[in-house]
Amino acid sequence: MTDLADLKQRAIARIDSLRDELIQLSATIHANPEVAFQEFKSSARLCDALAAHGFCVERGVGGLETAFRAQVQGNAAGATIAILAEYDALPDIGHACGHNLIATASLGAALGVRAVIGELPGCLVVIGTPAEEGGGGKIILLEHGVFDGVDATMIVHPSCWTMVDGHSLASTRLKVEFVGKAAHAAVSPEGGINALEAVILTFNNVNALRLHLRSDVRVHGIITDGGTAANVIPDYAAAVFSVRASAKEAAEQVLQRVIHCAEAAGLATGAQLNHTIKPGYAEMIPNKIMARTFADNWRALGVEVHTFRPLDGMASTDMGNVSHAIPSVHPYIAIVRDGTPSHTVEFREAAISPAGHAGLINSAKAMAMTTIDLLCDPKLMEKVKKEFAQAREGREQATLPT
Ligand SMILES: [Zn+2]
Ligand SMILES: [Zn+2]
């Protein structure tokens, strides 16, 4: 029987041998940012690399042109482990979330496991998941069955902390639109219905509500339409809000109260309200067994792993939805100093810095090692599944009507 440590060492050696190639590809993706659902070149580059290394690649899966599923089979039946890749950039600012590092770390991990897959049971899958930044690509892929048959998934995100059990907030999006009546703002204001005032009142109502929200709740918005000329009473105005909380159910409850804020604004001004809700991201539920295995592998590589603090800033990700369906981990790796947020120019520069490259390689190695652990040890996989089932049961109990 092949030694587990030896398999891991050979996967690590393979990743080390590919270091320059991975960093080069990361830099190319970084220099050519593509926003949600438009990641044509990034997706093609990753697919080409996987195909060149013997993966069976299916491009354009789940009805998304820039999604892909690449697979390589082990030497016997066993678990199916999926390493996920994100590669979308943000509008205007580019790769300020460092998804170029995510994509190439996942590629590196897959190529590391590829070097020893002939000695392992089971199956390794790489799923290319577009549009994490607001488009919810993983939700679409889940709905289209692209994750069917997968036993566990993982992905690593760059951050200012290294931790394996980071949570994320559940989020929902709300668009409010008000239709009023245009009138000359000086000649006949009494003839108008001011849609912009309805939007402003909505914000003021939300701010009053905010005083009484739990500390994990976030409500933030922008005005997308606010009229066209100062001397015309706006007959149309609109805003978009993001409502987040530590659990999906709580986010949905707060969302209803934000809608009430808009309804009250409509009543006060006489403007007619239309609202649309965009299904949001679920909160991330990290599988604890997988997280522990991942942390052990990082520590074996000499990477310091930070313990999750509930006060650490949390964003939202469609990986949360995956974690509700399949045992998953979404570790974070530090590439910037503590306190530097993502979606900033500093973070974008870090995504092509030596610290970013170290994060890429260490993430690739730990994902490869964790995949090898899961494929080689059916008992570990059983524990992962058991914990997932218990966590799901606990959630269902907690949400039963009382
Ligand atoms: Zn982001
Ligand atoms: Zn991100």
C-alpha cells in the first residue's frame, strides 16, 4: 500500500515544479480582468491547462458558457472530491478580490493530485464557477446538477487572515422602484409626485430600523436612479439594497422590514412602489472535519492558521449555497496585512505580489493534500458526511415553526 505521506509529498513536488507556470497564469488572468459571466478568456485558459494535463474537460456546463467541469478518475471506485475555481473580476477595479489566485491555486491543487491519481481510489473534479461577485454562478450550477455525485468540495479565498473555518453572511438583494408624477419643480410642484423623495425616505426609514438590528445584520444600499434635472420633479427613482445576516432566515426577516420601510415611503409621498427580490447567497457552513484536516495540512506546510473570531469581518459568497448542499470548506489565506479589506486597490496589488504568490502555492498544496486525505481514507469521508448530516438536521430543527 502506498504511504499517504509519500503521495502528499509527490503532489507537493509537482506543484513546486509548476510554480512559475501557475504564477504566470495568475498574472495573465489578473492583467485581463473579466466580470461576471464574461470570463471567456480566463475560463478557456484554465480549461486548456487542465486538458493539457490529461483532464477530461467539459466546457460551458450548467447553461453557463464560462463554467466548466474537468474530471480525472482514480484506480478504483471511491469518493468524488471537487476543487472549485472562481475567476471573475469586479467592474472597474479589476481583480480586487484576488480571484486570479483562487483560479490558479485550484488548478495547481488539481495538477498536484493528478500526479498521483493513478494510485488513489475515487475521482477528482474541478468545477469552474463563474460570477461569484453578485451573479451566483454556483447556485445556477447547483440547480443544473453540475455538482451531482460530488461528495465534498473546497476552495480557498485570499484574505487578510489565514483561517479554515471562516463563516460568511447570508445575503439578499432588493430593488425598490418608485413611480411618481413629473411636474415643473417651481411652476407647479403641487401637481407632482416626487419619486426621489420616496427613495430618500426609504433610506431614512432603514436608518431608523438600523438602530434595532442585531449586530450581525448589515443593510446597505445605493440610489441607482434619482431624476434627470433639478427643475423637474422626478417621476421615477430607484435604489438597490443588500440585506445580510448570519443566517438565511434572519436575512429574509430583515428584508421584509426593509420592504415595509419602502412601503411607508410610498404611502407618505404617494409614489407607487414596485420591488423585486433577487435570491441571495446562503451563509457558509464550514464542515468542521474537513476544516480540521485542512488546518493540519497547512500547519504541516508551516502555514500559521488563525482561529475564527466571530467579530472578524464577514462578506457573502455563493459558496455558502454549496455548503448547504454538500460538505464543504472555504478557507482563507492571508496575502495582505490584517485589516486590509478586499475590493480595494491595495488588495488588487496584493493579488500579484510575492505574498499573493505564496498564498497561491500554499493553498494549492493544502487543497491537494486534503483531497488526498479524503480520497485515501473512507473513514474520514464517512465522518465528514456524518457531521454534514447532523449540521443539516440541527438547522432544520432550528427553523421549525414554534
Ligand atoms: Zn469579492
Ligand atoms: Zn472574492
